[in-house]
Amino acid sequence: MGKLDGRVVLVTGAARGQGEQEARLFRAEGAQVVVADVLDEQGRALAEELGALYVHLDVGEEAGWRTAVAAAKEAYGHLDGLVNNAGILRFNALVDTPLDEFMQVVRVNQVGCFLGIRAVAPAMEDGGTIVNTASYTAVTGMAAVGAYAATKHAILGLTRVAALELAHRGIRVNAVCPGAIDTAMSNPARLDPTADAAGTSRALDELYRKLVPLGRIGRPEEVARLALFLSCADSSYVTGQPFVIDGGWLAGVSVI
């Protein structure tokens, strides 16, 4: 028996990284999965491999959400879960960040999450689940990622409000807050087939050995397992909460 048998879950940004691992794990746990992304070639290949449905979805486009929800319900008859995973990161000092760059990050990370909740919740079965991907930077500050941190703080606010407003239907809404995770966002070598992504991963482990109590960068599979917990009956009395998964980074600084 899988933890998600009989459920239908839509995962955004699912073509690679955390979203891919969430799609794989949810499918392995019995869910019908809707793989949603703008990376059509990768997304379709993953959906074909998993026996899932692929939909092209720009999360910042209102019409795209309507199409994705309709496709999910047409294919499977109902919709039980959403993982708002899609997100982008831009590095810049706050005072040097152009407005169009700031708004680009807002559009994908914050507006995408808002549109996802607004589009999916009315179509979702009672007792459904929504998992929003926030960040370690949603609960603290970090230099050079002001736009990103602002949107991730906002996602926690959306999560709490949605949890309150949807509780009467038994829909639970929570947020995962990853620290540094070994995906293309932290390891751009993963985007270059000629690059040594594994070597870069080892270098990142060495870097985070000095920053993170558990001594390494996180793995997308670990975030997927947290998203699974928040999407299944194991977390049946949990809603409106942020869950930090950062190897202890937020706990503080060790001087020993």
C-alpha cells in the first residue's frame, strides 16, 4: 500500500530538481501525478517514464493554471494535492536589483504560488493537501538574494492564510523551507551535460561542511520525503506550518 494510493497530485517545476524527485516519490507511493513545467522536453520525458500526465504550465500565467487543473480533472476525474514547487533565484545586492528583475522573481515565486492555491483549491477534493515551497530564507535573511527572500517570506503568509480559510474543508496547507539543496539552483553544473556535476556536488559538500551542522548540502530526495509527509495521512493534524529542512543551518553558528 502506498501512502498516496488513489490520490491525484499536481507538482509544478517538476521537470527537474526537487520537483522531479517529488513527482517520482509521489508516483512510487501510489499517486497519479501531473507533471507541470515550462521545460516541455524534460517534463514530457519524465511523465512518460512515470506513467504520469504532463502539462505545460507557466505558473505566473492565470490561464495556464485553468488549463492545468482542467487537464488533471479530465485525465483522472479529481484532484487531491498540489505541490507549488516552481521557483527561480537571482543573485544581486538589494540596492542594485533592477525592478524588472525583482518583479520577475515575484511573478514566478509569489504570484505563482498565489495563483496555484486560487486555481486548485476550489477544484480540489475535501481533505486535500497543498505544499508550498518556501525556503530557509523565508525565516531569516541572506545577503544578495533580497528578491528571492522577499517572495519566500510572502509564501509563508499565503500558506498560513490559506490554511485558515480552507480548514473547514479539511484541506491542509503547509510549507517546506529548504536550505541549500543540490539542484541546478545551487549547482549550475547540473545544467551542462559536459560539466562534472558530481564533482561540483562534492565541492558543495565541502563548502557546506563549514556552514551546516550536518556537514553537507541537502539532497532533493530529502525535500521530496518531507513533501510526501505533508501530503499524506502521516501529517493529518498539521496545517499552516513552515517546515525547515536545512541540515541545522538555521540553528546557529558553532564556534567549536
